[in-house]
Amino acid sequence: MPRKKKLHISSEPLLILGGFVILIWGLEVLDILVFHQSLNRYGIIPRNWVGLRGILFAPFLHGGLGHVAANTLPFLGLGLMVMAGGMKDFFWATGVSMLVGGLGVWILGASGSVHIGASGLVFGYFGFLLGRAYFERSLGTILVALVVIGLYGGLIHGLHPFQEQISWQGHLFGMLGGI
């Protein structure tokens, strides 16, 4: 008699996403209490060669606890949906969204500004999930895209270029990187 296959749910996605969330919250608390928001200078500084380092560091830095909170749930929700398609997809979507989003900010961001936050990744995952549905056109990816639009469709407002203190460039280019 054949053995029934047990359903195995990997803890890897939860460890990766949970670790990232713990890291960004921990860094922000340290930045507030110990560094007095001075870590934010490691964000993306447009058209400044030193500011290119921010492509790597910006997703881990935030402008306060409210900023981290605003990124946490969409990062977890969209990140889990990307991971459901495979860890390889998740790492590619993360890397390309960070690179394209960061370079877009570095090229088009306002002079003298510093861009920080994980929202470029959030928009990258959003774009990835919508792009996957468009290019694969399978029932599963289309259903996921419909759920994404239903839950996170309001993110589109973050692409509006007239909002003070919001890096629409990071949102737009993160999304393009995800696609």
C-alpha cells in the first residue's frame, strides 16, 4: 500500500520575510534611540556617486515608525504571494526591483534629497505579480493578480508625483523592476 504524502509547508518564506521585518523594525528603533535618524544618510542620494550605496541600504532604512509600519503589511502580503511562485522568483524580483528602483531614483530623484524605505520592494512585488499574470496568462496567476488588485490596488496612488515626502520615483521604478 503506497504511503500518503504528507503536506510539508516550508518555514523558509516566513523566516526570510519575518527576518527582514525584524531587521527593518530593529534598525529603525536603533536609528531613533541611538543614532537620532542619522542612518538615513545611507539612503539613495540622486546623482551623487556616494548615493549609489543607497540602492543596497535604502530598503532597510525608514523615516520613523509610521513609515516602517506602512511598509510592513504590504511587504509581508505581497512577498508571500511572490514566494508562493518559488524562491527563485522571489530573489530575482527582490534584486531587480531594488536595482531598477534604486537606479530610477538615483537618476530622476530631486537633487539634494535622500530616498529611503522598503516601498520600492513593495511596488516591485506588486508589479511582479501583475506582470506574471499578464505574461503567463494562466488561471492561477490571473486569480492571484485579481487578489493583489483587490487588496493592494490602492498602491497605484503612490505613483502620483505630487505627494510631498513620497518617492514616487522609487515606487514607479520598483514596480517597473518587478514587471
